[in-house]
Amino acid sequence: MNAWSVSFVFAAALIAALAVRFWLATRQMRHVAAHRENVPAVFAGTVSAQAHHKAADYTLAKGRFGLLQSAVGAAVLLGWTLLGGLDALNAALMSSVLPAWGPMAYQLILVAVFALIGGLIEMPFEWYSTFRIEQRFGFNRMTVGMWLGDTVKGAVVGAAIGLPLVALILWLMGAAGTLWWVWAWGAWMAFNLTLLVIYPTLIAPIFNKFKPLEDESLKQRVQSLMERCGFAAKGLFVMDGSRRSAHANAYFTGLGSAKRVVFYDTLLARLSPREVEAVLAHELGHFKHKHVLKRIVSTFVFSLLGLALLGWLSGQQAFYAGLGVYPNVDAPNDALALLLFMLALPSFTFFVAPVMAFFSRRHEFEADAYACAQTDGRDLAKALLKLHEDNAATLTPDPLYVRFYYSHPPASERLAALPQPAA
């Protein structure tokens, strides 16, 4: 392996990924635009023309914005790597931080400054998405102050959690020998499992307010469902999602005895109790079929393979030089290796997305089938239609785009497998 070959392979992967992204996005937009005027026959009695038009326009607006984000993202990636951005940042910190603070502080500051710059680059796109696209279609309910507050809180929480983990990984890279990646993988697993336990009670409340479900009738219905399904949760909570967005959702969070059921207040306001029960039964189906466990296991397997690859690449000088960085002579290169790996990897893993999406869609069908066995499938169908309409999800996506990206089946396929709601 030499530097030129690394540069060539990376550039080829980046260009190929960007080309496929643009091709799929333009296919999706053309397909949605071509079907904008007519509600599909299967939805003619349940979805209004106005809702269908809104979903198409929302999809097109996000698609155009996504093309811009992809182009800028590719340019930023090239700037960090082959054009020498990360090398210049490293050189500046080497000369100013390393002599005064030492190797570990220099590496942590390199990671932190890199993350800060990346966050600042992303902020205008997040602002536009929230206050232009989401607001235009009636979804955004945040003020600029609330958005800025969330951004600051997210950065503080990310630093408080992430920097100690990065410090541990960097220490292992320097002290645990050639098999450091095995120990790092163990630390990564422990970190993720711990995060699953503490997230519901320590992290989520920083951003949202949670209160116990007060509707006694709905509470009894939900508890009865969970008993039938053999599922135990620590509590049933309602989250103030309406403070930020009109989108609706429900989810499980936590691990083991710390599991919680969380309903967005927007979901409870939109769905009937029977429909809420059906949506919850779908989520229980994921646990019954061990989809969550399978996802965790697959994440750990892929992280082990990724860390093993990084373990090998971090010892190859061509890996650094081929991605636009001169390896340090008088300082460790571990932080550089981590950052370069995180920068380069998505251009390659992008092509694995269809496989992951396939299994995710299959899991959704299995969870739907479980929900229909536990509740009335017509209630689930009604709930899904309402959620599709409320979230302005297009009913006419491009089939190839669906196969590549969609983690959930499109409405036409999903509802075809369910009993249709009564007219």
C-alpha cells in the first residue's frame, strides 16, 4: 500500500458515493413530482389531495436541500483530507499546544477543535432546515433562542460524555500494544450499554420534559397490552415534543429494568386510544422478535471489525499521507488516525446502506404482523395513515430510492399487508 493508491481509492469512493447520492435523489424528486397531482388509487378515500400535495412538496424541498448538503459535505471532506485541512489544524496545534500541555492534551484538543469546526459548518444547514423547510410546512415550533439553547446543551453534553471516552481510547491506543483495538472495543461496548441505562433519566430530561401518563383509561389499556405481551417497563411517560415540532412519535428507551415507554404529546393528541395501543404493539413487536438485541449485536460486530481495520491502518504511513496528513514525528498519531478513519469510512460504508435498509424494512413488517396479532390491524392501519399524513411522508417514493434508503417500508407496501381501515 502506498500513499498514491490510498488517495486514489478514497477519491474514487467519495466520487462514486456522491454520484449515487445525486442519481438517487434526482430519481426520487422526479418520481414524486410526476405523481404530485394524483392521489394513488389505494389512498383515494383516506388521503386528501391537499395532504398529498403537501407531502410531495415537503419531499421535494428536503430533496433539493439534501443535494446541497451532499455537495458541501463532499467539499468539506476533501478540504479536511486531500486538500490538507486536518494537516494544517494538526500543525497549528502541534506548535502551540503540545509543548505546553503535553501529548494527551494536544490530542484531545485536536479532536475537540475538529468537532467544533465541524459543528459550526453544520449550523447554517440545521438552521435552514428548522426555520425554513420545517417552518414552511408547519412542523417547526422552536424559537431561535430554544434552538441555540439546544445546540449549546448538545455540545456540552457531547463534550462531557465524548471527551472522556476519546481520552480512554487514545490512552489504550498508546499503552495497550498492537491489540489495543480489542480493549477499545470492550470500552466502546461498555460505554454504549451504560448510555442506554442512563440516557432516559440523566440525558433526555436535559432537552425535554417528561411526565407520567395521566390518562387512566389509556394507561390501563397500555398496561394490559404489555402484560399480554410479557413486557415490563419502568414507567409510561409523555414527552413535550410539541414544544419543538409537530411531528409525532412513540418509542422505548433504556435497557433492562430501566426501560421506559415514551409518547410524544403530539401523538396522543392525534391518535385514538385504540390507535395508540396498536402503535405501541408495533414497538413491542420489535422487542418480541429481538430486533433491538439484533441491532445492538450487529453494531458491536461492525464496530469490532472497524476497530480492527483501524488498528492495522494506524500503523501504515501511507494511510496518513494518502489522506493528506503528514504523520507526526515528535508526537503520537492516534488522534489523527481516529479522525482520518471517521472521515474516510462513510464513503465506503455508504454502499452497505441498502443491505441494512433491507433488514430494517423486514423488521418493520414483522413488528406490524405482531401488532396485528395483539390488536386490531385496522387500528394500526388508521394510525399509520395519520402519521404518514402528519409527517408529510410521500405516498409515491421512487422504488429504487426506497430499496436503497428506506428503513421503513413505504405506506403502500406496509398498509397492503394490514387489514384496511373501515371507510
